[in-house]
Amino acid sequence: LALSYTTSFKQQLNRYSMHHTKILLFSSFCNPSLQNFGSSALSRVKINHSKNIRGVHLRPYHYRQSCISFTSTRLHTKISMSNSTTNITDIRKQKQLLRKQIRSRIRSVYPSPSSSASDDDINAAKMRLTSQSNQVFDQLFKLPQYEAASSIGFFLSMPFGEIQTRDAIQRMVNEDGKTLYVPRVGMNFELCDMDLVRCDSNCDSSNLEGKLFYDNFPTNKWNIPEPPTTNSNVATPGDIDLLIVPGLAFDCNLHRLGQGKGYYDRFIAKMNAATDTNKKMLLVGVCLEEQFLEDETIPISDHDFIMDMVLTPSKKF
């Protein structure tokens, strides 16, 4: 970078008024590795008749430093933005690979009825799934935070391949008297938006033993029951005391790996954005043993929420 402080330049300065005047300082990039950021940088500084820049006498060194400071700041900003984009891309790729691995593990341990597995293997997987699920929720029911919570946000599980919630919901509603909010995604899946809808005890449309309020709900594309659109009791910030969060995987740092659509992260952000800190939902992640990563760390981005607690069939984190 170079800008000559010549006699002609001083003569040009003297042509300006006695008051502050703007001049343009240009600097050319001499290093080819920097050319992708532009061929020149432009900075405006104010000088007065005594050739001061904010009280500092103008000398060749000052001119050069002004250009260098401006271009260095610009270069640092460009590099930071580039690194940020690279990091986001890397995290996304790592998550995609991890999802593929976990889904493969789940399918091998818990084969679905539509798979080529034998009936004996499928029945054994169902028993293992029910057992692990009940162990997780036995831990939940012992938590003082659960006992103190009057309202619970709870998911309705897929028919197979993830922790099962039916037995736990039956206890919450029939024994513990909790107010339950359950997810509703709706039919427009491209929005990736989710509400939790209150299902009061009078939502239980069945009087038969073993039947639950959601047995007559319509199902979405994942065959999960959802509250009908006629139910307008949508949760607002402060309504839910404790949110039980499913996930594809969790780790010891309380990081969560979701299915990739961002439903829960958006919902949590929506609920916590306008809520006093003391009234934010307690986030409790729940998972099977095969979904907990003991020796790995799940990469997270700025928009990913960290759980307050994670429960597995055998441990609490």
C-alpha cells in the first residue's frame, strides 16, 4: 500500500476551505492473494486547514496507516464471514452423517413390522422398546421438577422406532392430574412449524379402559396422532412448565440431535422469546440407550437449544 505525500498533494490540500473537508484515500492491493476481496479500498477522513485528522498532524505515516487500518478491518470482516459460513456447512454435514448412523442403528435394533425381520425379532424389539421407555419415565416421575410442574409439554410417539410415551401419558392424565400439551404440526410440512395444544381431561372421548384422549385424533404423515384443528387451546409463552423433548440422539453435554427439520428448536425459541427467565420451560430430553452418545459430541449451531437435563433408561444427565 502506498500513497505519496508530495508537494502537489500539499498544494491540493491548500485549495480546500479553512474548515473540515473530505478527501478520498485509495489503497491498491499489491498481494495477489487479496485480489478476490477487490482491487481497491476506499476510506473517507476529515482534515482541516492545519492538516489534522482528529487532532493528529498529517504525515506520510498517518496516511498509510489510515489505509492499512481500513483495509485490515474490511479484510478481517470478510474472513470472519467466510469462516462462519464454512463452520455452518461443516456442522450441517456432520449432523447429516450422524443422523444416518443413528437411524441405521435404530433400524437394526428395533426392526419395524414392515421390515424383513422375523416375528420373533419384532416382538422382542417391541418388548425391549417398552421396557426402556418405562425406565426412562420412571426416572422422570421421581424428579422434583416433574412433581412441581402443573403443565407438561409431551410428544405422542411414533408407532415404532422411538421411545414410547403411551404408558407415561396414561399416568400423567389419570393419576398425576397434569395438564398436557401435545404437538400439532398440521398439514403444511414445508413450514416446519409446530404448536403444542392443550388437551384437558374433558378431551378424553373414551370411557373404555386402556383408551386415551388421542386415540381418535387424526394422524399426520408420520402416522402420529395430532389434536384436530377445532382445538384452539394453543400454548403461549409461560403456559408450559416442563417440556419433554424427543430426539434422534443426545450426548453428555446435553446437546440434542433432532430429525433435521427444526420443529422443536423453533417452538422453544417461540415460547422462550417473550418469557421471563424464571418462567422459561424446563427442557428434559429423553432417549433410548442406543440414542445416547457416551463418547461422542453432537455438533450444534447457534439456533440449537441445549437441554437442561437428559434421561436415558439407566442414567440422568
